[in-house]
Amino acid sequence: MSETPPRQPEDGHNLVEVTGLKKWFPIQSGFLDRLLSRRVDYVKAVDGVSFAIRKGEVFGLAGESGSGKSTTGRLVIHLETPTEGKVLFDDVDLEELSDEEMRQLRRRMQVIYQDPMASLNPRMAVEEALTHPLQIHYPHRKDEYHDIVVEMLDKVGLSPASYYLDKYPHQISGGQRQRVVIARALITRPDLILADEPIAMADVSVRSLLLDLMKQLKREFDLTFLFITHDLATAKYICDRIGIMYLGKLVEVGELREVYGHALHPYTQALLAAVPVPDPKERRTVPLPEGEIPSAINPPSGCRFHPRCPIARLPHCSDEEPELRVLRPGHQVACHYAEDFL
């Protein structure tokens, strides 16, 4: 895997640069197993990932469950400590910051979680939930808290704000709860938003409204998004660039239209083929990968996709791990035989 994140065009400053990022979780074994064996097994959730996110863009991470998307997102905003590798945020190495420096920087990076019922405190009314980040990061603006909360509720489409201030999460709808979560993420005026499957729990009828809202807020607040999803149809609607992850590795990265129009990795092609098309006469021509994603404890050797790949050539694919390389302008792919699709 390339150890240097791709440099972006001069007109786009890299807000985030990720280099050689790894996160291995040790497996908790029983006392007897630890006593009899010195071997320690790891879940290799993220295993050598490099990319960059330009300021003001929406960079998507897509892949199946278990591919390492969410762990990568948590590493980027330092909710997890990497096993190896480096994350630069606005040219600052997060690993070199003290706890207090990280706390001060935290207001510039916020999260929109997947499940609003799990991420909102059921004992906090909406106003209290939105005031809490302000109390942490802006203690000197206490007299302004109420006005800031009201303004932010209006921004996310919860009007009149006075109706929602004293409501608890169970007293409002799922779409309204997600708007509260979005408002809470924006209340500190951050630069980077980690959106981790932000519409997965919403009703289908309101998903497009939430995506439109995030696009509008991105323009209004000059936000940068790391957008994590398993749904390539959703990514197509909001992302500027996209990285496809498989079993802890990036297998394809590029501008969204480029990747969707000229997918060069068999896994990306399979994901795109699985997106439903509203035409009963349209037949799927790309075969779906066989089986399930392998265990991250003992991933396949060589190319991790080779046991499910329709074009795998043994022993090359099983012995040698492909590097992420540029095959088209701004388009990287990690496949030994990607040239077959040029």
C-alpha cells in the first residue's frame, strides 16, 4: 500500500492527510489461553490506509460491513489511537497533541452518528443536548447559549425552534431526531464533520431531505465531510471523491464520477452492479462476489479480495499484495489486473 497520500490540486488545501494508518485490536482471550500461549491474535480492522481530504469537499468511504470504514473515521478524528500511521489535521499531527490541546481542537471536528436514539441522551431535552457542547467549548458565552441553539434549530429545519426546545428524543420523530444530531454537530462551528451512515436509520421518505440539508449546510458553513456509507447510491448523491474499502484496505480511490464511470477494481464493479435500477428490464451483467467478507483476524494473503474475485489469477493474486497505483488521472486502484478494464 502506498505510504504517501496523493497530493491534491493546488487550489485545494488538504484539511486531512492520512498516511499508513493501521488499527489492530487485540483479541480478548481467557486466562487459561493467555497462560498456555504467548501468541496474541488481532482484528486487523484498518491495515495500511492512506488518503487525503481537501478542505471543502465531501470524501466518501464505502464498502461492506466489516471493511473498516467506521474505524477509519474514528481514527481520523482521534476517537481511536492508531496502532501505526499518522493523521494530520490542518498540518497538525494529532498524536503529538496533549489531552488539553486535543480537547481544544475537538470543537473543529464533530460527528453525525448513525442512530440518533443511541447518540442522544434520553434524559436531556433538545435545548440541553445542544447547549452541552457550548458549555464545554465556549464557557465564556453563557449568555448567548439560548440564542445560538434557537438559530441552529432553525438552520436544520426545526421551526419554530421554541416547539422543540423542551422535547425529549422519544417525543419527536426519527427524522427530527437526526436533525437534532446534525444541529448538535454544527453547534461548535466545526471544520470537519464525520458523517457515519448518517441516514441509515431514517425513513426512506426523509433520506433525500436529510442529504439535501447536509449539502445546504456544507455550503453555508464551509464544511468538509468524511462521509461513511455502505450505499453507493447515497454516496453518488453527496460525495465529491470516494474511496472503496475492503477488509481494512483501500482498493480504489478517485473522483466520484471517474470511479462510477470507470470502475477498475472488480470489487467496486460488483458494488455498483448491486445498486438497484428502477427498470424491471435491466438485468445485472456483473457477477456478485461469492461468499462473505473473510475474517479480519486472519485475512487472505496477497490481494485480500482474491478468494471472491472473478478475475483472480493464482498464484500471483494470492501471493503478492497489490499496491494502490494511478491508472487514470486522479484515479488509483489496487489490483494486479486492473489494466484489463481500461
